[in-house]
Amino acid sequence: MMSSGTFRFSAEDYRVLELFVEATGRTRRAMVRLAPDDGPGSDGRTVPLPQDRRFLRLVLPVRRGSDPVLSWSGARIALAYLAGGDDMLDEGIRVLPVPGPRTPAGTVRTRLHFGPLSGAMTRTGGPVRFQGLAFLPVQPVWLWLGADALGALVSLDLVHWTNLPVFLLPQPQTQEWDATVGGGAFPVAVPVDADGHPCAGDDAAALRIYLTRHLGLPDDPGSAAERQDTLLCRDGLTAGPETKVLDRDGTPYGHDFRDPKVDIPGDGPATMLVATSLPASSLPLEHQPGRSDVPDAVRADGRRGWYATGPHHVAGEDEPEGEDQGRRPAIASFVNADPALADDCWVPTGPLLMENGVGPTGTFECPDLFGLDGSAVAMAGLMRYRDGVGGRFQPVRWYIGDLVRN
């Protein structure tokens, strides 16, 4: 781990340097310094990291056209980029190749289409129109301990994408040495007008973003408590105050309760799908709507899928524990008839679908529902499962049929 270093860069037309810093030890004092040059006696700014923090986001001003020098000790730079330009929606940020474990000097990173800022880019509800652009909220960074930040990409043509700054961090507790919560994001955006009513994206005054917050202990899956929150983003760059929309309190839904997908049909109430699980006793009767008994694919030698908590775990290596015992993956459904999508107007309509055709598994993740050629198509990934054909980890299942409304 590179715990000290120096890096010179050009600020170009940007006014802000954003750093995501990790201290490399509790006993060694970590610090970051930004100086306009590396000459003797040069003025600069030194920022010590608080000793109770393992991780920290720093936002430092830089002068346009300058060539400052960044240095650090007792820490590593997980991510660095320039922001604060005149037109961030058009220009986006500029990632700096600061030497470190993820971006060693001279590394050329392969991009098949568009790469993440750092780590993995995952879990998005898809792009929406916003003020002439396609806006795609994403989890672009695994910053620390698997706790995800929330950012966004924008595009004029859905081919060429621009990274915007990270605008929502994981819970503050994830930054401490003795972290007491996980992270969470899983974002989806809905364009809304000045009154908060859903509208066409090019007429939108803001984006209402829904996301999951994960409140469990990092090393104790049984302590997980997930909920759906919402916030307004008025400029594509800044997150407004966050409020709670849904949690699983008082319901039979599992501690996995995540990945909201919101649909605004235009001729009825808004719908939110949430990935979760339910006790097997909640399964609808055989051949009734909302139940899938289609078995997973089986290899020629008869091997079926198995419960697995990792992509390389063989059959029998893991056994379902805690809530994963005696439960089935489910897609929970909620509706909201309020024109402004008031937080307290989401009403449960029961499970849209429960899976009973595969062996022991965990929960669904990243659900979706849409129409195709007159049929309803639901899809979701199977968590903690490898299928019997190729051992694919957490594969996606598709369900095609008719949508039966209660």
C-alpha cells in the first residue's frame, strides 16, 4: 500500500480538487498537502486527517491554470479528480492518475464502453432525460469497506458518457475506524417539475432520486437493516436533504430489502419494486399468479444449482444461515397515487413475484418490470446462488406473462 507520495498536475479550467483519502494506520498521523509549486518555502495548505477517521473526503480549492503539487503521508489516495468547472454537465470531472494501488503510474485502463471511476460501477435504475441530457445515476466508486458512493453520468447520445462528481457519500459511520454500518445506494431517478410532480425529462426542474440505505454491521449479515430513502437533486450535481420512504418494519420481508425501481406509468399510480425475500409459507398456491416454479437449468450429469456466497464456492461449501433458511426470493410492490409522490403515500400491494423453482438461495436483487409485445416482463438477479449449467454466480432470471392487478 502506497502510504506516501507526490503528484504534480495541471488544474486547467477547474477550481476544485476532490480527494478520497484512506489513512493507512491508526497510530501514524496521516496528512495531505496541496502546494502551488514544490519549491522551498512555497505556500500551501496542509490537512491532517482526524485520528478517529479511517476515510475522509477532502474538497480543496485550486487556482485555474495553476500546476499545484499534491503530497500525502500516512495515507493512500483512493480517488482524485478535478471539479468545479463552469459547465460541469457538459465538461464533467477530470480523474487524476494519482499513483496508488488502484491507479499505478502509467497504467492504461481498458474501457469496453465506459469505465467506473474506481472499483466497480454497478446497480443503476437506468437513464432518464434531464434538461436535454441522458442522466444515469450510478454507484461509481467502492470507496471503503464496500460502502458505495452515489454519482452520475450524463450523455447526449447514449454512447459518449461524462462522469459527474460524487454527490452522495455513504453514512458518516462508514468513515470511522470501527465502522458500525455498511453502505448502500442502488439509485433510480424520476424527473419532476417545480411542484414535485413527475414530468417529461426535458421539462424537469429536478430529479427525485430513490436509493437504499444499508444499516447493518459490515461483518454480520444477520444484522442488516435496509430501507428506501429519497432526495431531490436540482442541478444533477448536488444532493438535497434525504428522507425515509420505506422500511420493512412490521412486515414479513427479509433483511435484504433493496434496489428500488420506480415506474411512472402516466395512467395510474407510481409503482416501486423492491428486492427482498419472504418465508416459504407465503408462497401463493401452485399455478396461482405471483409464483414461479420453473426449475433452473440442469447439466447433462444432473447437477443442479446451489447456495453460494462467493463466485468460486463449490456445491456444499456454504449452507444457508439465518434468514436465508426457509425463505424464497420475492419482488415486493408498492404504489403511490399522490401527484407529488409524498413519502408517506407508498402503499404495499403484496409481492409481485416469488421464486420457488431453484434451490436454496438468498434474495432477489435489482428487480425490473416492463411491457414487451403485449406481455409483462419481470427480471431480477438471484443472490447467493450459482446455477447448475455453468456455475454462474448470481444469475438473472426473466419472467414473462400477464400482469394481474389486485
